[in-house]
Amino acid sequence: MEDGPTKDRFVGVYNDDGASSWCVDCTCNMLTRRSYTPVRLTAEDILSGELSRDFVGIVFPGGRDSPYHDKLQGPGNRLVRHFVERGGWYLGLCAGGYYGSAHIIFGKGDPNLEIEASRELAFFPGTAVGPRYPGYEYSDNSGERVVSVSRPDQGKERRVYFNGGCYFSPAKSEGLKCAGTTLWEYVGPSDMAPAVVGCCVGQGRVVLSGVHPEVGHEDLGSSSHSEDVIREMELRDSDRLEVLEDMFVFLESVTVHGS
């Protein structure tokens, strides 16, 4: 047994303007349970070179993606993309999934939510469109729910936590084989839109997710969350772990990056 973490088990977790402190905590807890050592990084950390060869991956958690863009546009995003291209991995959860796409459409038609913009990382060369389900509010958890996803061409559904996430629409000039691999897709209400996509970028791998498989029932134990949601998450905990496992199988197949 190792005395401590080796350098290839360090994972950066973005923790700056826009990142939900709750989502950051959930992400760090998930990484720790997977035997990674999470390291919280600010935009300044990334700009100063902290995202180095000591890290195997970086996670952009849930929250709001516009502040991510405000602080990292230009040099910061180039450093993140270079990290992936040379063999690191990127996991984008909810806001981080929007942020890793070439374009975002969020809350279209709602003056309190609407964002339509391009993003520089563009790991997924299409559009992240959301929220996939109605009812999302920035100020509370009224839009949270447990939703069904399934692997493509497999009918068995899995239930995972959702709150404001997107689905992934490839660019019109590209099919999904070019844009990425659909790992999991939403079941209904009208179609089977991609919920989790995986992309190969240089020597690295990227997974973008509109759902929150990092969130378990133990993360929802406060009065701000629905008792019905907590109860179902506890009953279906193995479902979200299966989704999470698929995501990390894809991410962990990267070539270890060099200097």
C-alpha cells in the first residue's frame, strides 16, 4: 500500500467565481472516494502555471459558466486546452459541461436566464443546450429532480441527479461520430438527446455531463433539498455510480502527459 498519493492521482477542481461551493465539495468528495487527491484551483492558479504535469486531470464543477469565461478567456483557456491536448483529462459537470462546448444556449426566451454565446475550450464542437428540463432557478433548488438516462441502444434506465443541466447538440456539419461519443442519453420526454459525451482531444480525453452523477444522497442532507429527491437518490445510488464509472473508464484511458 502506498504511503501517500502519487503525482498522477492529483486532480484540479476549479474553485473560483461561478463555481458553486456545494458542487465543489461534492466533486472533491467524489474524487477522494475514487482515490484521487483533489486540489482546489483558482483562475490565478491556472494562469500562474499550477495546472502542471503533477495533475492527471481537471474538473470544472456545477455553478455558472459565464464567470468561468470572464476569468479564463484567452490565456487561461489556452492553458487548460493545452493541458488536455498533451494527455490530461477534463471533466465538465453541468456548468463545466456547458463551458467545455463550442457554443451554449441557456434559458432561451427567459430574460432572467438567457445566455447564447461561444466558448473557447470547444472540446465538444457543438452546442450545449439547456436547461434540459424546466423549472430551474439560480436562487434555489426548486428545479432539482432525478432523471432517467440510458446507454445508447440499451433500454435499461439509470436514475441520476439533475439541476439545470444541458443536452449536447452536434454542429450541423458534424455527426456525433465526429463531435464525440454519446456515453449516456436522456430518456424522454420527447427524444433521446445526449446527456454525457466523451471527446478525444489531442492525447487527452474529455467528458462533459449535463447530469450530476457526482452527487449522492449523502450530499443532499439539508433542508434546501427535496425529501422525495433524497429518498430516490438513496434507493438508486448504484445507478449514479454506474454512470460515473463509465465516465472515468473513458477519461482514464488517456496517455499520461509529459512536460
